Amino acid sequence: MNHTLGIDLGGTSVKLGLVSREGALVSRSEIPTNAGSGAEGITSSIAKACHELLDKAGLKAAGAGIGIPGGVNPADGAVSFMPNIPSLVGFPMGKRMSELLGCPVFLDNDANNAARGEFLFGAARGMKNFVLVTLGTGIGGGIFINGDIYDGSSNYSGEIGHMIVVPNGRRCGCGNYGCWEAYGSASSMITRAKSLIERNAGTSLRKYYPDNLSVKAIEDEAKAGDITAAEIWDQALRYVGIGIANLVNILNPEAVIIGGGIANSGKPLLKRVTDMASMNAMPMPWANTRILLAELGNTAGVIGSAALAFMKLQDRSDR
Amino acid sequence: MNHTLGIDLGGTSVKLGLVSREGALVSRSEIPTNAGSGAEGITSSIAKACHELLDKAGLKAAGAGIGIPGGVNPADGAVSFMPNIPSLVGFPMGKRMSELLGCPVFLDNDANNAARGEFLFGAARGMKNFVLVTLGTGIGGGIFINGDIYDGSSNYSGEIGHMIVVPNGRRCGCGNYGCWEAYGSASSMITRAKSLIERNAGTSLRKYYPDNLSVKAIEDEAKAGDITAAEIWDQALRYVGIGIANLVNILNPEAVIIGGGIANSGKPLLKRVTDMASMNAMPMPWANTRILLAELGNTAGVIGSAALAFMKLQDRSDR
């Protein structure tokens, strides 16, 4: 198995890549998801794009992995929930894709796959126990225990973004109040910025309102001395640190690895989050924990999905 | 290995028991810890009590387990921290006890052992993934993953009592603010009751002040209609439920098992905590999770420590 296909299925686009055993992204493409075309339509257009990618590269894939923004039913391998593409719920996507591609196809949550990618090819190489925290629109998590994803008892471990960090706090997209992702995600920062601008706060963020507000804009204006932007930035990273401290206290991992869009902010973010986590974690589990940035960046979805295929094929050949 | 010794080491007393392979507590005794007598003194008086227990029962022990209110260094098996009995820190208690007893002796944190006890002989029989939450003076945790204690990367997993649930909240014994144990432990309820009485709140709890205040008193007065007591009780169980929901969201366990002194309150407590956890957990990881009361009660320390010995001896014979 020299190459596998990684398929990163999102609500608006599907990213595809052919990944080598060393983690190199040999070839890539992107197609629209066409969420409206139904489960069979979505799946067959992805399979077509995979065949084109393989033909162009002149290579074969030993298998394929698909990362979905949702969950998989361990009993039948079907999609069990996917808020962005409801037509796929209940559909045995891995099985159908396997028929269309003529190779084994594996399906898992995108955050789990991103953790697999970091494990095989990124910041978590050689680690047995770590947590990948993806800070993006939401907060997702992939938990590695004893060198593999810990699935939980019904395949729903790692809903770390919905850990309550402020009882009776801000409303979260999930319908509950005070979830970590309502305080530490990229979208929580943007929502906060919008609502402060709408309330007439004095802030240089106004020039980005409404459509160009981004984590980068908030970080830049904070650095440039805007107090409102700095407050949004500092508060979000404080909560990121608190959530990470909670994971350290519970799981005593070798590392917590920060991925997702916010991680692009790099070292200043890492320093602040690490200091905040350090303040809130117990000294003993904290002592040996490293807080690291994910290494796969924008390719995490594709390479992580390919990593799923590599790991599952390896499991099969070990048996 | 028909019997093992379970040794539950506390700050003021040591409980000992001889436990059968079926989990029966065949024989038991209790001695003062004599924390002032130093590591060697404490250890030799426990060994003496073990010999007496075995002689009286006319039985041999295949091994012994010790549960400590603290941590063990995985590198050398020595006690790595124990706030209640500082003289034991750095002392290779398992090794020394093994010399004195003439059988293998194993050492671990008491909450981990309580989880082992529930796994072999109690509420968690047959489960692979569960969390034992001990609600007592503090909140401790033992996390089972794939049928055994998950130790974490440096033997400090399960510090669940220090998960932050209220940023900038009540001061915790650990020195931080807002830890779960400052809101959901037995001592947090008693501290809250004392401070309300001292502030002249109208409450029937006053008759227990200061030395007879207990979780039972608070529960009883709450049931009898005292609004202050009910508020303390309800608030604490609300936080217990929130912390459990966080564990469910992160770990998707088969069950969360509630042990420790508070668990004596039984079914009404279980109902309230379950409802509060249900409100705060994500529907998917929650769907298959059971919230259960621990079954070993007051014997959890001794039987759990004996369970540690049974499990470690089994591991050895499997190798």
C-alpha cells in the first residue's frame, strides 16, 4: 500500500488527495459537494473525481478514507449524523464508495482523521496518548489512547467542544448554554465582534464589518492596539486554555495539539494558550504535557482521511 | 490466587481486608495510620496487621493491593505525592511491603482502585469503558478504557475534580478557582452551609452547626422543606450533573458510576444527577450512557485495593 486516497467532505466542497506512505500529498483536486444531489449523486461525483485524480497521476490507491463533519454508526458503517448534508444520514457511504472505487473505503469523523494525520505524519508522531483540538467554526476533538483513536462506547467520544465551561453561559449552536465552543472557537470570536460593533463599541474592527470579520482581523487589530479586539482575542484564548487544562486534568496526555483555522495564528497564540492552560491545569498531569501546533495545516482534512485508510489497512494486515 | 489482601490507606486509619476471588470480604480489620511514625513505621505496622489478619483467617494471600490518597511514580513505583502523609512521598511502599508480606504488592491511587473494584465485583461488571466518580471530601476519578484503568501518559489521569466548571469561581483546596470539586463535593456542600449559617441565613441547618453538618443533614433538611438546605443540595447536584455531562461528551463511556460518601443518598440523588447530566450532555454520546450508583459502598477502598492485586496478578499470568 504505497498510496491511499484522502477525501475531505465538507458542506460546500470536497477536497481529494492522493497521499503517499510518507505523507506526501502527491496529487489533489477539489469539487463542489452538490449537497442537493442526494446521497447517491454526491457519492458518485466524488468517485468520479477520485478516478480522474488516479488516472492523471497514473497511480493506484490501496484504499480510501473519508472524513465527514459528522458521525458514523459503528454497527453498519453508515453516516449517523451530518447537520450540513442531511441527505447522507443513514447512507452506507463507505460501502457504496468502495463499490465505485474498487478498493476498501473507510469513513470517520473529520477531527478523528485530523488526529490520525498528525499521528502518522505531523506533530504527534510517536505519541501514544494525545488530544487533537480543532479550533474552527466549532471545536472538535480527536482523542488518541494507546496509539489509536479512542472511539468511546458508541463512536461518539471527543465531543470536547460541548464541554460546559460556563454554566448558564452563552448559547451554543448545539442548543445548550456555556459550551466550550461558544467561548473558544473562531466563530465565537467573530460573533462577539459583530455584536460589539452592533452595540457601537469603539473599535477599529468596524472596517471589516460584517463580511470581512475574521480571526486574523481580530488578531491584527488587537496587535495594533485596539482594546476591543484585544479583549475578544484574550478572552477566547483564555477559554481555549481552560478547556485544554480540563483535558489535561482528565486525560493526562503527552500532548494537546491545536489545529483548525485559529492555529494559523501560530506562536503568539500558542504561547498565550499554553500559559492559560498552565494556570488552570493540575501541576502533576501538566508537568509532562506539551501544547503543540498541528503541522498539517490546510491539508489536515485530506491527509488525515488518507491516514485513516493507512491505519485501517495496517490493522487488517496485522490480523 | 484465591484470595488477595486489600489495604485502604487513609490519613487517620488503615482498613485491611482479605478478599476472595468472587469479591467476598472474608475478613477485615482496621488500625490507626500513625502518620507520625514515618514511612518505615507506617509500613511495618500495616504489614503486622496483615499477618495477623491472615493468621486469624488461616488463609494465604496471593498478593496485596494498596490504595493511597495520592499518586504513584510509574518509573520506580514509589509514592509520588500524598498530601495527608508527606513522609511516604518518595518511599517505595509497594516494594517494602512486598518484602514484609512475602507476596507481590501493588500500589495505586484509591479512586483507580475503587474503579477496579466496581469492574470486578460491582456496578461496572462486564464494561470496557466507564468512569467512576467518587464524591467525597474531594472529587476523584478512575477512568476505564478497553477493560483496564487508563493511567495517562505519566500516571496522573483522572484528576476530574479539578476540571474547571466555573472560571473565576470558588477557591478550591488545590489553590485554583472554579474546580468541579469546589462545587460538587461533600465538603463543598458543608462549607457552603457553614458560611450561610455564619451569615445568618434562615435555615434549620443551624442545629447541626458546626460539627454535625453533613451531606445527610443537608439532604434531610432539604427534604423537610428548608429552602437554604434545598438550595445547597440542588446546586451541588446540578454541578455534579454538569461535570458528568462533560465526561460523557469527552469520553462517551458506557457508564458513569457515582461512588464516595454522597452516593449513600441513593436513588433521589441518582435521579437528580442523571436529569442534570442529561440536560447538559450531547444527545449522541449520552444516548447509551448509564448513570449508576457504585455498589461497593464503604468497602470500596478495601475491595478495590484487593481488585488491583487480582488484576495485576492476572496480567502477570497472561504474559
